[in-house]
Amino acid sequence: PPGKVCSADYAGLLPTFQVVILDELTARGFCRIQVTTARTPVSIPVCDDSTVRVGCLSLDRLGVNVTWTLRLEDAPPASLPDLRDIEEALAGKDLVGRFADLIQSGTFQLHLDSRTFPADPSIRFLQGDSLGTSPRTRFGCVEGSRQVPATSNTSQDPLGCVRCPEGSYFQEEQCIPCPAGFYQEQTGSLACAPCPAGTTTTSVGAFSQTHCVTACQRDEAGLQCDQDGQYRASQRDRASGKAFCVDSEGRRLPWSETQAPLVDAQCLMMRKFEKLPESKVIFTADVAVLGSIVPDSESSLMQCLADCARDEACSFLTVSLEGSEGSCDFYAWTSDNIACTSSGQVSDESLEVLGSLTCQVKVRPGNGVAPAVYLKKGQEFATVGQKRFEQTGFQNALSGLYSPVVFSASGASLTEAHIFCLLACDRDSCCDGFILTQVQGGPIICGLLSSPDVLLCHVRDWRDPSEAQADATCPGMTYDQDSRQGTLRLGGQEFKSKSRLFFPSDSDMGSRSESMGCRRDMQPRPASPEETGTPELFSPVDLNQVIVSENRSLPSQQHRLFKHLFSLQQAHLWCLSRCVQEPSFCQLAEITDSSPLYLTCTLYPEAQVCDDVMEASPRGCRRILPRRPNALFQRRVVLQDRVKNFYTRLPFQKLTGLSIRHKVPMADKAISSGFFECERLCDVDPCCTGFGFLNVSQLKGGEVTCLTLNSLGLQTCSEENGGSWHLLACGSPDTEVRTYPFGWYQKPAVQNDAPSFCPSAALPPVPEKVALDSWQLLPPSSVVVDPSIRNFDVAHISTAAIRDFSAARERCLLECSRHQACLVTTLQTRPGAVRCMFYADTQSCTHSLQAQNCQLLLREEATHIYRKPGTYIPLLGLGSSAPTVTIATHGQLLGTSQAIQLGASWKQVDQFLGVPYAAPPLAESRFRAPEPLNWTGTWDATKPRASCWQPGIRPATAPGVSEDCLYLSVFVPQSLTPNASVLVFFHNGAEGPLAMAVDGSFLAAVGNLIVVTASYRTGVFGFLSSGSSEVSGNWGLLDQVAALTWVQTHIGVFGGDPRRVALAADRGGADVAGIHLLTSRATNSRLFRRAVLMGGSVLSPAAVIRPDRAQQQAAALAKEVGCPTSSIPEMVSCLRQEPASLLNDAQSKLLAVSGPFHYWGPVVDGQLLREAPARALQRPPRAKLDLLIGSSQDDGLIDRAKAVKRFEESQGRTSSKTAFYQALQNSLGGEAGDPGVQAAATWYYSLEHDTDDYASFSRALEAATRDYFIICPVIDMASHWARTARGNVFMYHAPESYSHGSLELLADVRYAFGLPFYPAYEGQFTQEEKSLSLKIMQYFSNFVRSGNPNYPHEFSRKAPEFAAPWPDFVPGDGAESYKELSVLLPNRQGLKKADCSFWSKYISSLKASAGREPGSLGHGSAMGTAGWGELLFAKGLLF
């Protein structure tokens, strides 16, 4: 316009031109291109917020850049089949050509504010770095995605775009990793979120808030953290078992170490003291004592420390412990009780530097033994000498500092410097206090104060971290709000510091005589010219309009002004002047006459709170303060001449849950003037995030009002869909928001980060919780974007009104759940808001004889897509597409994808079933080590393969059993995070047509990890041995090694981390798998780093057999099937030719009449297993391995032999049952069948019986063999592993259950693998059992990921919320803790203490007294000398 120039002063209106020009382009049809698809015209948008950019070209000319953008996904392939067609649609004559013709005609004009702006007829096009006369297109990426650059120099166009991953943010077309201390959980984000206060990340690129950890959670020393992630005050050394205390930074208090247990309260008391070495103590009888006590002998130290802590006069104490009695002497700080010496003194004009400072306390000597001296730490207490000091909370003073002293970092402690300052100020009659500063990584500074005028920079003051370098409130200091640390500028240097200002409560500086020679500037100071003109900027507040609420938390800044220099009027002027110097923060100022010595100036931000009634009158607004003021002044609002920000009109008609800051009537102003004033009101208020310019009370004629807002709340009744389908109700007709300029406006997102002093504007909590797991989370690949969709509704939730993204998600899902028509909800983060889209049924489905496949249609892209519970339909790209992975040197695995249901929650899991990890061990490969299978091409991994033979299996009922059984299955949840943990579970299914393989999908989905299940050879097929090197045996062990090696080689292509593999097995398989913990092949290769042993232990007496026993068993098998036994080669050759079913029948028959010492199992072969496990455990650990081990009360050798018993019954051999039970009873005497030991076990377990009570005998025998072969060896294994510090150890026990007895799997495996959720068992498990299963799956998956069932990550120390924390297994005298797998998941101690003592102590002493080897039972427990008396007491008998 005439008289105006395009300059910085005019730049505020440039965004207005951008909006007006974009509106003009839209109105003229330049923001869409028209194409025809299937004879139907389709309109494609080509404009967005970045289309128009305006800048100053010269003083009198505006330059306009126009960029049309078309998303490739918006281009219908039928109309625009290739890129050339898309280029022509954009740069051809119908869009850019038509626009160029309009500009060159000279007729394009803008009409704005009654002025006309003609466009220059010249137009040019950007071509690379230059300008040309014809347009060209270029390819780019949507916001949040980066380009994949071209590989050749001939093309400037990118190969494609990739979304910025989690853990990064998008900036300047690049994906940048989140810096340390920040994280990002969403892809394509524009910024990273800061970690919560007190936490940081261990590296850049954190992609989850769980990566934000405290110093304790990062600690590598194994210290325990509390529920907030801070160091627990009390700790226990796992190696020595001793208890000790640590300070708040994790440093050990060396004098706190004790064998007795400590609790946090005791250690918190100890933190207040430090134990002085004798070098800092002077023993002399000539010293005064405050008092003495004789404490209780049991807690003498704690009682003495507590008494001193309560007594403000007590500064240090001595504790003398002589014999059974002790005494404590308490001392105060006086110059007679302390002696300080310094050295290395260097001084300049303003500073004294001391190289070292040593302070010694004087105490009375003990009677023969020097007492221990404990010094109260300097910052913990008020001190009494000639003057009584108090911590003021202030960190600086404007004047009065003198005699500053600096102590070197290594030359003095903070406590010694504190003592020095106390004594120096106590001796100096002019000293009124001192400042003590602990410099971070540097020296300690002490400065004395005399007659200061103002104390300022209180520790509770609000500070703006962004203004740290120009902090006017704390002269000489800058301040960090989060760490509450300051930077002290002294002598031209800056030091990170934490300051404390100590001041005498009885100071005489106001009445001090001038003859004392102290400071002379004691006259009241005159007001400065700035202060004199300040009152005009303020107005008094009517205190009747102030509401007092003690619950109101209002930020403030506090200053202390001393009366000897300030009159009340002068203090008033100074306080108002300070408020002016804090233009963003201070809106209210209060002067209080606080004490005879000083006045207090308190500054507040705006404290007004308004109700949510949309009205022109401000009567619904009240000023609320935390306490009643005596005099309160408010800064006047001064509006700027120009609008500072460009406000965006929101496309919503209704706002609820908003936080109104001011209500300003505009009825007496023109519409344009009122709107202009409303913009400027929001400009000057840093807490204003937007405003509403409304015409309210329409039913009464209408009143124009301006509402400035802290938060825009929940924004509904969108104008985007043209009102065709509304899920949420629109506003009432009493408020006009539709007609411009009425409506709701948002401040630009860049300026929308409200300062921390702004009032909370959170939406009220939702009335009911949303079960997030019940909603189906869909991947973006399962949807198709269709901009033509009209059945949708939109809501925005202001980021100022929610605490985090999850709160917005909960509110949006709840809103959708309340409306039957809403089926899908999507969420996307926008600047200043979270955008929720609600859809009706927008599916496009195709049907076939095999399945129904659907595509979900959305109007726009979204990061988070949720389908309502109960509306599950398999989607293309979700349930129907076959997942594939490529196995190096082999080919492609073709898997299947399964949607599984956990309660009301749906999870998608990819399954790769029946994957070979070794060649079939058939023919000559029988009784040999596994060999690789060289397959190529495509492997069908959509169905499970056969299980391995087991004793008792009958071919007629087990078609899914074969020697060709070396396969594994991989279960991968689709929501898997990169480098996921892996669980490898060795398990062979039971016999029978209803036998079901363990499905790892449920544990994988709950734990967000990969589960691998694998079969391995057992019985004669896995462990036949001749007792020599010709047929060494241990084939089943080698199968497991081969499977683990396959996982190490290939699990990476599934998304797993080969360095985070856990080994697991159950029952007899756990006996076998536990051997890998002791063998060099597995541990040296690091095939796994954690183990889960469920009902088995290598210390079981029958876990390993001797070579001579293995040879006898091989000969017995050969004889049973008619093979020669005279020559081992001939015997083995014959056995290799026999059918597998014949061998299995033979081993079943032999096992039916023999005990556990005749089972086929691992043998000490001198190669894989070089020595017995009990001996191997005595050696130093080969590697650190975490162990989770446990047992089940439903387990037992009789239970495990059910298949063998059924086999015998099917063969008509009923007498074998008696033989089997007799063999079990004989096994209680050990491998040698010791009759004395057997007799003792018979008595202890009440095994005497007659033929009429066979059931009682069976139960007693099961209990005896369960303890001897299963539970007690499990406990022994946990004790050995924990005692030698081989890793974390946790133990569990599943109590006896009285249901589901027909199921093959016992309770621990049932619940750990989610059996209650298997569709085959629908209706067989209660809701309580399903809940228990979910919790146990969470425990087990936590252990797989972190080595601790309580924590989901190695770097996390957050205790579980679903149940009580699982305690570590700490070996001790029967008090070992374990988790009971029952409904309440309680923690117990001393599992089977009496029963296992019978085997480990009494039986050992019995064998020793008979001259036999006490350790021959094989448990490996510590042997004792318990006699019958202890044993009878344990059984509860009395003689």
C-alpha cells in the first residue's frame, strides 16, 4: 500500500497474505486437478499449508512462490497410470499453464482491507538452482520421511522415501537420531520427547520412554533401586550376603556394612552422618559434653544417631561399645570442640584460596578402646554456637559479601568447609551469615555476609531455563530448573554450583553500633528513577475478589529486603520494579512485613481462573491465591500496536474442556477492532494458546466477546466433512462461530509451548477406563487411503490439555466405544494437538470359498489405527498375506500369520512351523550326531512336523510321531521391536490323537519377543550309548546344540538378537537342557545367556548315567529285540536296521519294570560331558548365566510314566505295575539300592502299606520320588548357582492343582505358554486362571528380556505393577525366597525345608555313619550332622 514498505516491521502481516492468496487460488480452482476414473470425475487436491510462501522482494514489492504438491497415493492409477501422466497433470496446460496465463494477462489482483494489490504479469519457474520460463516437477517425500538418494549422477530424483523410524525426528529432509536424554516412540515425528526429569538415555536414538533411566537404573554395580528408580538406601552384597547403606548417589557408606539386615529407615538415618577416621579426632578429657546415654545393646548405634538427629544442638557424637554395654556422648559446635588448620594459602585483592583444610573434633577418650565418632553432615541441621544459624533457602545476596574463601576440590570436604564458615562467622561480630557453594567438579566457596540489603534466588523460586544467560533475578548466577543447580560467576570464571545461604535468626545488624567498624551503608537507600515511575504500571487488587485456596499451587519468586536499608515504601517500589524486570512471569506483586528484621517481596504470575461458561461478562473469573495477601498489586495490560502472531482459524465449531484465561466483552467495539484487540490480548499473554472470538447469547440478541484460552481442550463438530456424518454433537445455536471472523483461533505451534508457570489446563479424567488390549491395532500396510470417503468425523485434543499421547488415545477410543456407528479410530500427532479420526464401516471386502479378505479404507494416513472390539475381520496385509523370510544359503521360508485372542485383545503373530534345523536321523544316521540339511528353494513352514519318539507312544495312536523329527517352529509377533529377545523351548509333545504341540504365539505376543519351540531325540534314539567311543551317546544333547546353533545363525532375519537368547525346557527335558549350563561347547560359544528350567535339574540323582550302566542298558535293549550283544559294532548295526516302533516298544517294556536309574539319558562320555554335574558345579563358572528354575507339586515320576503304564495295559501286562512301583521304591536307596537308606525313606514318607490301600501307597511313593528326584535337586541347583555368583537366580513352585488333570502340560508350562487362551480349551479355564496366565507370561518374558522377571529391560528397574515383585533366590538357612504360582502370586520362603533336609542332611549322616560316601545320593547339598531329633521335630512327632 502507499506509504508502507516491506520491512521487518511489516513482516507480521506476511502470513495474512499467504492465507489470502491460498484462498484465492482455491476459489479459482487452482488447488485441485480433475481426472476421470471409470467415467466418474475425481478431484485430486494439490495444495496444502506449504503451497504459498510470501516474502519481501524489495521495499515496495512482495514476492510469491507457489508450489503444487500431489501425493502419489492420491493419484488414481486408472486415470494417471504412470509418472509422465502425473507430471502432465501438474505442469500441463490445465493447472500450471492456466495459472501462468492468468498471471501474464495482468488481471490477477488481491483485495485486502479495502485495498487492491495488482500482480506483476511476469512469472518464472524454479529449475534446479536457477529460474526458467517453463515449469518442471520434482519428486519429494511427505513430511516425516526422508529421500533415498539416486545411485547415479544422471538422475536427480530420489529412488524413493523411507519413514523416519522410531528413535529419530524429521528435520530439513533428514532423519536425525534423538539425542541423549530424548526419545521418540512414533515414526515420522518432527521432534523427540524429553525424558522425564531425573532420567536420561544411555545412548542416542532411544525409541521408547522405557529407555529413559535414572542413574540407579544405569548403575552397573548391581545396586537395587526403589519404585521411582532411585537408589534404595539399604542394599545387600550378593557375594558376601552383608547388608550396607548407600547415599543418594549410590556411594557406599563403608561404616554401615553389617551381617544383620538393614531397612531403608535405618540407612536414611545413617546418611545424615559420616564416620570420622581417627586422624580427624583429638582425644582429650578437657572438652564439654552436651549429654550422654546408655542405649539398648541391640540397636545402640541407631538409637544414638537418632537422638543426635532430633537434637538441633547435637553436632557430633561418640559411640563406645565395651562388652555388653555401650554409651554415647553428644557434642555441640563450639570453638573449644573443633580445631581447623589450613595450608597452601594464596590471596589476591578479592579472594583467598586455601590449598587444604583439615578440621578435627575434640572428644573424650574411651576406657581403653577409642570410641567411634560420627559427624552430622553440614547441610542437614541448624547449628548453635555463639550465634544460631538457619538455612534461608536463598542462594545469593545483592550486597554484603566479604572475605570469600576458596578451598581446592581435593583439599577439603563440604562438611569441613561448612565448619570453617560457621566458626569464621561465629567469631566475627560483623558477620550476619554466609554463603556456602559446592562447585560441581571444582572447589568449594565460602563467603561471609555483613548487612546485606536483599536476599534473592530462593531454591523454590520459579525460573525460566531459557533465560539462564541473562538472569536478572540472580545476579552473578545462572540457574537450571530441572537440576536446581546454579552457575556462579566469580573472578571471571563460571562454576556449576549448589548454594546455601545461612543466616542468624537473632542478627543484630539493624541495631549495630558504628563503633564496631562494620559496613557504613546502613542508611535507607534512595529509590532509583526507574523505581519512582513504576507505580503507574500497576493497580491495586480488590482483596474481596481474591479467593484463598491452600490447595492452589502457584509458582512464585521470593525476595527478602532488610529493614535497616528499606522502608516499607521503598520496599514497595523495589518490589514493583522487580516485577517489571520479569515481563513474562510477573503479573502480581505482594509486600509482606514478615519479621522485625526484613520484609518479603513475592512475585506471582496471573492467578485468574475462569469457569467454562461462554459469556461476555467476566463475572465467572476469580483470582485464586494459596494464602491471603495483605496488599496485592496487578500489572496493567499494555497492548502492542501490531499483532505479533498469525492465528489460525480452527475448522471446529465446538470446544469443550477448554481452560478460559480471560473473558473480555467487545460489544462497544467494531467487529474488526474487537478481533484485532483479541489477537493482541493473546499476544501479550505467554500462557495464551489461542482465543475464541464469539457472538454469544444469540437468543437474547447476541454479545460479542473475546475468550483467551490456556488450552483449546477437545475440539469437535468439524467443518471438514461438510456435515455429512457427525459422530459428536455440535454446539448450541446460542453461540455463533461459523461466520468469519467469529470462531476459534490457535496461536502458532512454534510459540505454543507455554511456560511452566502457566496453570494446568488438563482435561478432566475420563469417567471410565479403556481396555486398550481389547482394540485391534492395525499396521498402516493393512489400509488403503481414499480421500473421497465422507463417513468420518474429526476431533482434535489440545496437547496443553493432556499429559501425554496415551491420555489422548484413551479419550478418543472411549468416544468411539460410546457410539455404535463408530468402528475404527485413527490417531495422528499434529503441532499443538492430537488428531482423532472416527470412521463408520469403511471396508471393501472380497469373498471366496476359502476366506473373506477385506481392505480398510481411510480418508488420510495415520500412525495409529485401532479397530473396535468385536468387529474383527481378516484384512489384506494383516491376516491373509503369507509372511516370508530368506534363510541364507538355503532359500525362502513360507510361513503363516495367525490372529490370536488374549481376552478381548487381538494380536497378530507370524508363524514359521516345521523348520528343519538338522537332517533326518534315519538309517545309518540313527545313533549319530545331527548333521545339517542342505535344502534350497522354498520351504513350506505353514504346518507343524512330526514329534520325536518317546517311551510309551503307540504307533496306532500317534501318527504325528517319527524319527524324522528334528524341526523347530518360530513365533514372531508383528509388533516386534528390533533386536528382540528370543526364547528357545525344548519340548516333545505327548502321545495320543489329542496331543497338542506347545504354541509359542501367546507368550510371544504378550512378551513382545520371539519364541522358538524345538523337538529333540529322547530315550534310546537320543541317548543310546555303548559306554565307549564307538557309540558315545548324548545325541539328544547334540540335537539341542544344533538347534541353538541354528538360532544363532538365522534368528536375525526374523528380527531377533542372537546375543539375547534364553534356553528353556520342562520336566525330564530340563534335566537334559541344564547340562548345557556346564558344558564348554554351549557356554564358550555363548549359544544362550539365560536358562529357564521347569521341573528339572542336573543335580537330579538320575540326570546322568555312568558309562558301564549305559552299556548294560544297551545290551538289555538289544537282547529284547533279538540283536547280538557280543560285538558292539554288530549290535549297533542290528539296532539301526530295526523299525523305530519296535525299538520304542522295547524301551517302553524295559522302563515299565525299572526305576529312574535305568532311564536312557546323558552319559559322561568324556567329550560333550566330561564329568559328573555335581563335580562340574564345583569349578569356577565359565560364563555368567541368569537362571529361572522351579517345580510343580503335580509333577512326579509316576505322573511322568503315565504313557508307559498305558502302553503296558494295552499289551495286557498288568503285573508290570507292581514291578514298576517296587523299582521306584528301590530307587529311593540310591543307584546302589542301599537298604538302610530305603528303610529310612520308607519310614519318613509312610510307605508301609497293604494291598487294600494301594492308592495311599502310590501317593506316598510319588511324594518321596518327587522330593528326591525333582524338587530337592531343583532347590540345590538354585543354591549352587546363586552361591557361586553365576548370575541372577529366581525360583518358583506351582502348588497342587485339582483341575485340568487330563492335560499333558503341568501348571507352570500351562500358564507360562498361555494354554488358557488356546481356542481348543475354550471354556475350560476360569477368568481367574486366564488372569494368572497373563501375569506369569509377563514374568517369564521379563526374565527372557532382562534376566529378571520384575523388569522388562536390562536398563529398567521399574517394579511390576501386576503383582508383587519376584524376590531373588538368596541361599541361606532354609529362608530361600521363591514365587508361588497361585492366584495371588505370593512370595514364600523355605520350600520343602524339612523334606529336603531329610535327603541332604539326615541321609548323608546315615551313610557317613555306615562308612559309605555321604555324597553318593548326588544332590550336592551342604552336608550336616542332623540326627533323629532334628528330623522328628521336622515331622512334628513327639516321644
